[in-house]
Amino acid sequence: MANPNKDTTLEFILVSEINGIKYAKLVEEDIKEEIVPPFEVILGYVRRIWKDFAINKVILIKKGLYLVRFMDYQDAMKVTQKGVYQFDHKPFIVKAWTMEMEISTDAIVSLLIWIQLPELDIKFWGFLSKLGSMLGIPLKTDKHTKEKSTLKTVGNKNLTERNRELEHRHNHRIKNSQQR
């Protein structure tokens, strides 16, 4: 979320070029402000998605890590058992708290990511599991892709579990059965 009060001026930054292809390296500092939204935004999101449950408190443990305490244990269990939550198209990880739990984002070993494949031709839809497997463990696809109800308009989605330790840069190639 861009800060509307900040200066909107951009600067020219020289990019790298390798074999005629231009590359811009994205580092955490480039997107630091957008990575972790303000507490009030998270509070609103939590209250909206769990509006049917009685929330006692939402506490900021540290930047990017929150504790949500429910009034009723059964509500907390329903929330944690639902599985995948998304906040701004990013994984919102929900775990039940235990006495042994390490309160650190370093303890996260994998993340759920949506892979968008805009304008993927319909003939490749049977190939989605292989595409997802290039980045992690494919888990599911979105409703439109499953029902093959979109052609090239919405963009097909594939939810994949990605190991945090894997390299973030990818250069994957796909070949057809006639290629060697």
C-alpha cells in the first residue's frame, strides 16, 4: 500500500543486462513498507474475515506477527482448521498457539503462494500440476480454472506450497514432447 503523503517522484536506476535481457534486482528494501501493513489494516481484516466469531483481542507481537485471541476455544479451532487465508493475495498463516510455540517468522519453513498464469492457453490446463511443481507442491486451483470457465481473460491460478529455503530467482523452461 503506497503512502499517499510520500513524494511521488521516481528516479532512474541503471539495470543489469545479461545476453541482451535486462534485469532489475528486487531487494527487500525496495518493498519494505508494502510488505507489512499497518496494525489497523490487519485489525480490520481480522475482524472482517472472522466477523462470525467473538474476538477478545488482537495483539501485535512484532512487525508481521500478530496474536488473535478468541473468546471461545471452539471458534479458534474452526478458524485454524479452515486452512488457507489470503491477505492482499499473500498467505496469511494461522496457527493455534501452544506453550512450546516459537514466536518468530523464522520458524516458517514453507509458504502458500498463488501462481497466476495470465493468458495461459486452454490446451495447457492439463499441465497445471507440472507448472506448479516447478516452484513447489501444487495444492489446488481456483474455481474458474477448475471449471475451465475462462479463456484468456482472468488468468488461471494455481495454489502452491513453496519451501522458504528455495532460491527466489527462477528461470524455468517448458518443452513439448517433440523437443529433446
